[in-house]
Amino acid sequence: MNRTAIAVMGAAAWAATALPASPCNAPSGPLAVVTTTTDLKSLVEAVGGDRVRATSIACGYEDPHFVQAKPSYMMTAREADLWVRIGMELEIGWEELLLDGSRNPRIRISTPGHLDASEGVLRLEAPSVRVTRELGDIHPLGNPHYWLDPLNGRIVAKAIADRLAQLRAPDADTFRKNLAAFTAALDTRMFGPELVRTAGGDSLWAMAVKGNLGDFLNQHNLTGKLGGWAGRMRPWRGTRIVTYHRSWSYLANRFGLTVAAELEPKPGVPPSPAHLATVVERMKADGIKVVLMEPFYSRKSADFVAAKTGATVLVCPNSVGGEKEAADYLALIDLIVDRLDQALRGQAPAQGKG
Ligand SMILES: [Zn+2]
């Protein structure tokens, strides 16, 4: 045997052991995705299926503004192929520490491994004045609590599917199919199956955004067919509520509710007696019946204004995993719509323990 033959055999033996079984030699394990919140994790799992392994930094029952940048989170981020954040400065207090601490160049900002989920969403409350400390914890890019508008859930799911396909081209078809299934499920939950069959999810959303969905339903005698979350919340259009933090604006906007006041005098500033007195006056004047708040805030102030006005305090998670029942993104919106509808009817909603 000459030297060339030996070298060829050696190379073949090396290739046989080093190459994975996959014919195109592509990496075949699931993509490691780290998300800042559980809502994003749920959307990643919906479109990624078994082709991703997702981990969330924040839990669903903690305040996402204030997450401790623990070394264990940096270790998790070190292994990530993709990092997904809410953005709009929600994670401003802790994200950079984790990204720096991870020493993972694949997930740096402006790389394909870093997805800012806020990029394509419908934004509310972008301030038109220069933001100063006086205004409280105002986010200059707008209100970052956008995930409670199901339209934004739909938009973010698409952005995630596109990015996963970019990072893992051989699985692009799977991501596209999963996205289609998720979008169909979300549209059906939003408008009810009959309207989605009649008009299609895309055009229903387009009309909802333009504000002419009501006209369309009237013209075509379809008003009675509006089901899902939109149908359930329809009787409450124009209803005023009070919330603890400015974190329910997107939900209120989508379903036509008005947040008349917050218990926090400014976002991130704890309620003061003087401010609560003005909230009580407002609630009495407007006949406001519901104070909506997340489980991670103290309910002392809410109980105080409720006692003065006869309103109901509705404690409801606003993230996946905030309660057991809110197991995924669609279940979270189900839970919120159900509880809010019951509370507005004056029934005591069944509340979990957080
Ligand atoms: Zn906030």
C-alpha cells in the first residue's frame, strides 16, 4: 500500500467518525433560545416546536422591570444560539449585565442571534415630549408592555419564525408550518371560528387596526357572529377601569376599554395617599368598578380604593406562568379576558393564588 492510499483511508476513517448521520451535514440538535420573558418563551415554543430548546430569564410571576442579573442566567445565556427580548427598555435594568456576563458573541445586539421582538409591533404611548426623571419611569420608546395585545403576539410570532428560519435554514419549513398553525389558533381565539372562516384572519385584523371592523360586521349582518375574545369583550367597549401600573394599556386599547387612572402616580413610583385620594374621586365620578393589577404588587392600595368605592380588585397575571392556568400565550389571554369579563359583570372571578 502506497502512502497516498494510506492517507486516503485515514481521511475516510476520520470522516466516517466525525461526520454526523445527517446527509447535508447540518447541525441537527435543537436551537438553544433564551428569552427575557415567559411570554416570548411561549411564542418561541409555539413556532419552534421540537426544533428549539427555550429558556426564559424572568418568571411569569415576577416584575419584569426588576430581575436580578444572576450568574446562573449568564451561564444559560452563554450557550444560547438566539436571545429574544421584549425591548423598548423593559429589560434596561438587567439585560446588558447578562449579555456582557455571558461572553457569548452570538447573541450580541445587532447580530442575527439577538432578536428585539418590539421591532415590528404596534406601539402605544411614545412620548412626544423629552423624557425626564420628573415623568417617572417613562420609556422614551413607548410603553413596553405590548404583549397583551394579541395582534402583537401574532406579529412577534412571525418575527421569531423568520429569525429561526434564518438561523436554521433546513428547518424553515417546519417553522413556517408551526407559525401558520399558531396564527390560525390565535385568530380563532380572537374573533371566533365562524368569522375567521368567513373573512380570514388577516383581513379581520386589518379592519380591527383601521377601526372599521364594527362597520364591516354591521354591513354584512355578522355582528352576532363575532366570537372569541373580541366577542366576549364587546359589551365592555368604552368601560373605564383603574390599573395599578401602566401595563394594561395594550389590552385596554385592543378591546376598547379606557384606563382612567393608575394607582401609581407615575410609572414605577409607588402609590401615595394624596394620589390615591384623587383616584378615589375619579372612580366615584366615573362609576369605575374594577381595579386591575398584577400579583407581584402589594394589593394594599387597591384594597384601600376598593373599600372607598365598592369596586372589585382583580388580581390577574399579565405573563405566561404568572399562574398555573396561564400555561401558554393563548391560555394567558383566555384567562385575562375571562376574569375581566366576570369582574366587569360584578361577579367575583375565581382567582388563583399566583
Ligand atoms: Zn412598566
